[in-house]
Amino acid sequence: MPDPTPTAPTRSAQPRSHFNNWISAVGGVLSVGALFSFALLVWIDFTQGDKNPYLGIFTYIVAPGFLITGLALVFVGAWAQRRWAVQHAAAPDKWRLDFSNPSQRRRLLLFGCGGVIFLLLSVFGSYQTYHYSESDQFCGEVCHRAMSPEFVAYQRGAHARVSCVDCHIGSGAQWFIKAKINGTHQLIAYALDNYSRPIATPIKNLRPAQDICEKCHWPEKFHGNVDLTFAHYLSDRSNTPYGVRMLMRVNTNRAGSPAGGIHWHVNQNEKVEYYAADEKRQDIPWMRVTDKRNGTARVFRTEAFKGEPPAAQIRTMDCMDCHNRPAHVFPTVNEAVEKALAAGTLSLQLPNIKLEAVKALVQKDITTEANAPQKIAAYLTAKYNGAPGLAAAITEVQRLYTITLFPERKADWRVYPNNIGHKDWPGCFRCHDDKHKTASGAAVRSSDCTSCHVILAQGKGSEFELLNAKGLDFQHPGGELDPDLTCSDCHNGGIQK
Ligand code: HEC
Ligand code: HEC
Ligand code: HEC
Ligand code: HEC
Ligand code: HEC
Ligand code: HEC
């Protein structure tokens, strides 16, 4: 068949653009696709991405990356075509797109269809990317090396159905920009594998607690007390159960002021501020209570702390100063073992299993997640050689390891203190310790054992069933309490010091 386009010879005689070649065409399609995705992502980012810091990385780094690659291909194609034409004067058109050539036309048609599909896919892909980068899976699993400890802990907490982004990223222009910069920074650190292990806390750029927590827990809703039971097992041969049941005075009505009790710290009329001498906010030598109604202030300080704290480091107390582990609590190994004993997943039959399970978990030579199962098995086998139930105990202790210790991230209860109580970490006793005094010598009120909670029942077996509404004196199973020591001087979550 004769060529149907008679003008072809004249056209090829004209000087043609070097951009007219296959490589540049591929680059062109890629660039247009990337530009499309970029535009779409920018639009999503500005209209709905306010809660999503990681979208930025796709929008401002990945999509432009493709755009630059596409544009580079366009120029590489032109350069290669020109070089070819210069070196092969006889057949200069090797890579040119030639619409007059039927076989090339067919290829072009295919190429065109492919290009259109590519564009559609890139639009679809961008939208999926947006959804994905917003999900809890993305936070918890994709960055799994960095965040898996939090993800594991989170799934067992009261907030397991609250998205990571609900607490970590807020709406509003200011948080939007902060989160964008921070999210991009984090992903880069993650990609380069140089993020800090453990991830440092307290997190400084978390939104104010009022914005986060009070969306669901508004202070007007707080009322009454909370009944808590702590089930322990002693480190003796029979793993004796020992429980404490107590009523937490979370919201107690007080004459003249409706907001008494533990949540008094966040009441509307008064403000509690403090200065912490360390990064982790565990050492608090100074605090101030200001009555917002008349502006009077009371300052408490430890004897050793002289002078004034730097104004920029004074922090107003909010929910997070006590509930600093609302969603991902790292349990102590003690607690993890006790929970398993209480649930029956770890049998009480093996003598001393409470103590030995804890010891198996905190062995010094467990250095990675990979060598833990074998070390735990070896330890317990040596202790209980051939005892019935040993195999099940090993499996359970190995499982406990995976939910409490994360050597790869260097994350566990020892680096992430929980400030809510005072047994394993200083917690409330950072301030309620009778060592902080006003200039006139008044100590912080509410620092005796019954001002925060009432012990309703304690002990084991039938002892634990006797309720006492007035409150019992605490019977310490580890012997008489030494008033000069605080609980966390001995209790450290693992083996008692
Ligand atoms: C109920 C609110 C809430 C939810 C939901 C939440 N977090 Fe957190 N998260 C916090 C608070 C508060 C801190 C700060 C702790 C501190 O500063 O001591 C924090 C700290 C962190 C840290 C720093 C390291 C650490 O353990 O303290 C990481 C990482 C983290 N969260 C990841 C996640 C991931 C991943 C999810 C979802 C699977 C999630 N968070 C869900 C409130 C939350
Ligand atoms: C999106 C809603 C939401 C947000 C935001 C939220 N919570 Fe919660 N919170 C819940 C729900 C739901 C529960 C579970 C209530 C239940 O178990 O009955 C809960 C339970 C709790 C409990 C009881 C814990 C327990 O073990 O039973 C505490 C304490 C708490 N939240 C504190 C906080 C703090 C502090 C913040 C801010 C960092 C916060 N919450 C943010 C919804 C939320
Ligand atoms: C002084 C420390 C402290 C501060 C500050 C604090 N809480 Fe609590 N909160 C507690 C304690 C202690 C409990 C009792 C439960 C426990 O011991 O685990 C509790 C219980 C709760 C509960 C569950 C019981 C209930 O009444 O529903 C919620 C929800 C809660 N707090 C939310 C908040 C929020 C939101 C804020 C900030 C506005 C806040 N808390 C500030 C110490 C504090
Ligand atoms: C940053 C220091 C600080 C921390 C941490 C702290 N408190 Fe307080 N708390 C105070 C101060 C200051 C007062 C007021 C003392 C006074 O007026 O004499 C107070 C008062 C109280 C009161 C009495 C409220 C009333 O009805 O008048 C209770 C109960 C209480 N705290 C419980 C707790 C519990 C429980 C925790 C730990 C979860 C805790 N506090 C952690 C500083 C702190
Ligand atoms: C400033 C408030 C405050 C004071 C004072 C206080 N406690 Fe507590 N205590 C708490 C809170 C809050 C918890 C709950 C921790 C939690 O929710 O995990 C707690 C928990 C406990 C527990 C249970 C811990 C466990 O894991 O079994 C015991 C036992 C206890 N307190 C004994 C005492 C004794 C004894 C004193 C007096 C020396 C005392 N408390 C003084 C706030 C206080
Ligand atoms: C001198 C060190 C020391 C001090 C201080 C101390 N304990 Fe203990 N405690 C022990 C020992 C030892 C045991 C017995 C451990 C066992 O049998 O597992 C124990 C057991 C316990 C138990 C039951 C078992 C367990 O492992 O949880 C509770 C609850 C407890 N102590 C609470 C407290 C509280 C609350 C305080 C502070 C008011 C405190 N202890 C202060 C050493 C101490």
C-alpha cells in the first residue's frame, strides 16, 4: 500500500525539534501525570489535609520528584536525539516520532492510550495515597520500626478506637503548618533511619490538652469518684495474690468550690504552674498556685531550690501532666506478668513463677527482639526443668515480651514514665511529698495517704472481700513502710531494688 500522506517527505526535510522523540514523549507523559497528582494533592492538602502531616511528603516531595524525573527525561531525550543526529547524518531520525509511518502510528496509538490510563491512575493513586497516609495503619505499621511500640500499646488501651491523628495533630492553621513541617521532618528521619531511639518525650509540640482531650472529656462531665482494683501477686513460692481496691477521689465536691479532688488541678478558678529541672519533668522543685479570680498566688518550693525559675520554662499544668500515657502505656514487666496471672494465661501452678517470669523478661543479655524468645526459653527451662506446664509458660512469657519490651526502639516503661500514680514512678509524689513549702512554711495539702484515695479492701482471698467504706490503712506486703523512702525508691517495675 502506498503511503497515504504525500506531504511526509517535505516534512522530514524541514528542521525538526529535537524534542520530537520517544524518550521525551515518555518524559512528557510522566511530567503531566505528576503535575496532575501534584495539583490534586495540593488541593486535598489545603481542603482536607489539616489533620494529616504525612500527606505533605507525598505532595511536596514525591509528586515533584516524579515531575522533575519526567522533565529530566524530556531533556535527556532531546539531547540524545541531537547527538544521534549529529553523529549519523545519513539516518538522523532514529528516535523520532513519525506519524507518517503506519507501524509507528500503531505504537503511538498504544502509547497514547497507555498515557491516558497512566494519568487516570496517577489521579486515583494520589487520592488513595491521601487516604492511606491518614490511617492508623500508616502511623502504626508503615513506620513500624519507629512506632510499633506505641501501636502495640495503643491497641490495648482505652483509646484504641481514637485515631492517632486525633491526639497528635490538630486543626487550625497554626497546627497545620507545624504538623506539616514536623511530619515531613519525621518521615525524612525515618527514611534515613536516624530518628532518635527512644523517641524523646515529653513531646513539646503536642497541641494543648484542652483542644485534644476536652473534645471528648469536657470538664463539666467530670463527676464522682473512680473505683480501681490493683491485682498483684507476691514474689513468693505460692505466688500469693494480693489486691488493693480503692476509690479515687477524682472529683470531690468541696465547700465553696465545686471542683475539688484530683481534678482540682484543672479547675476553672485556679491555675497550677510548675518548673521542672529535668527534660522528663520528673524533678519538680518549684510550683505556683494562682487564684484567677483575685490574682493571689502561692509559691511552693523545695528547700534546696533557691532563686527563680526561668520564666520560659514554667509550665501550666494540664491533663497531660498526669495522663501523659493516655493511649499507649508501656506496662512494667511486673504489671504485664500480673495481668497474665490474673487472666489465667500464665498458670499459677509453677512455684515462684511471678518472680521468675519477671526475671526472665529483664535478663541483661537480651539485646534484640530476635534473641529474646530463645533466651527466655533457656532461662525458664533451666529453672523448671521438665515441670508440667513449662512449655505453655514459656510461650506466654515470650508473648509478654513482645508487648512490653522493644529493644530496637529502646522503648519500655523505664524510659516512658507514667505520671498517674506513685508506685513505680514518682508521679503525684513529684509535688505531693511534704518537701515543697510556701514561704510561711505551709506544705502542699493533700499529701497523706487518704487525700487522693480511700482503700476499700486489701489483701488476699476472703480479706479482699471485706469492704470498708471509711477506708483502711495500707498494709504494705513488703514490710513496714519507711517514711523516708518513696515507693519508687524501691518499686521500679521490675525486680525490687
Ligand atoms: C488519646 C490521645 C493519643 C492517641 C489516640 C495516640 N497518642 Fe501518641 N501520644 C499521646 C501523648 C499525650 C503523648 C506524649 C507523651 C509525653 O509527652 O510524655 C504521645 C506520644 C507519642 C509518641 C512519642 C513516644 C512515646 O511513646 O511517648 C509516639 C511515637 C506516639 N505517641 C505515636 C502514636 C501512634 C502511632 C498512635 C496511633 C496508633 C498514637 N500515638 C495515638 C497521645 C495519644
Ligand atoms: C475522640 C475522643 C477522645 C479523645 C480525643 C480523648 N479520649 Fe479519653 N476516652 C475516650 C473514650 C471513648 C474512652 C473510653 C471510655 C470507656 O472505656 O468507657 C476514654 C477513656 C479515657 C480515660 C479512662 C481510662 C481507662 O483506662 O478507662 C482517661 C483517663 C482518658 N480517656 C483521658 C484522656 C486524655 C488525657 C485525653 C487527651 C490526651 C483523651 N482522653 C482524649 C475518648 C477520647
Ligand atoms: C493531677 C492529675 C490529673 C490531672 C491534671 C487530670 N487528671 Fe484525669 N484523672 C486523674 C486520676 C488520678 C484519675 C483516676 C483514674 C486513675 O487513677 O487511673 C483520673 C481520671 C480521669 C478520667 C476517667 C474518670 C472519669 O471521671 O471519667 C478521665 C476521662 C480523665 N481523668 C480525663 C482528664 C482530662 C480530660 C483532664 C484535663 C482536662 C484530666 N483528666 C486532668 C488525674 C488527673
Ligand atoms: C506539678 C505539681 C503537682 C503534681 C504533679 C500533682 N499535684 Fe496535686 N496538687 C498540687 C498543688 C500545688 C495542690 C494545691 C495544694 C495546696 O493548695 O496546698 C494540689 C492539690 C491536690 C489535691 C487537693 C485538691 C482539693 O480538693 O483541694 C489532690 C486531691 C491532688 N492534688 C491530687 C493529685 C494527684 C492524684 C496527682 C497525681 C496524679 C497530683 N495531685 C499531682 C500540685 C501537684
Ligand atoms: C497526691 C495523691 C496521692 C497520695 C497523697 C497518695 N496516693 Fe496512692 N495513689 C494515687 C493515685 C493517683 C493512684 C492510682 C494510680 C493508677 O491509676 O495507676 C495511687 C495508687 C496507690 C496504690 C495502688 C498502686 C498499685 O499499683 O497497687 C497504693 C497501694 C497506694 N496508692 C498507696 C498509697 C499510700 C500508702 C499513700 C500514703 C503514703 C498514698 N498512696 C498516697 C494518688 C495518691
Ligand atoms: C523499702 C522498699 C520499699 C518501699 C519504700 C515500698 N515498697 Fe512496696 N514492696 C516492697 C517489697 C520488697 C515488696 C514485696 C514484693 C513481692 O513480694 O513481690 C513490696 C510489695 C508491694 C506491693 C504488692 C506487690 C507488688 O509487687 O506490687 C504493693 C502494692 C506495694 N508494695 C506498694 C507500695 C507503695 C504504694 C509504696 C509507697 C507508699 C511502697 N510499696 C513502698 C518494697 C518496698
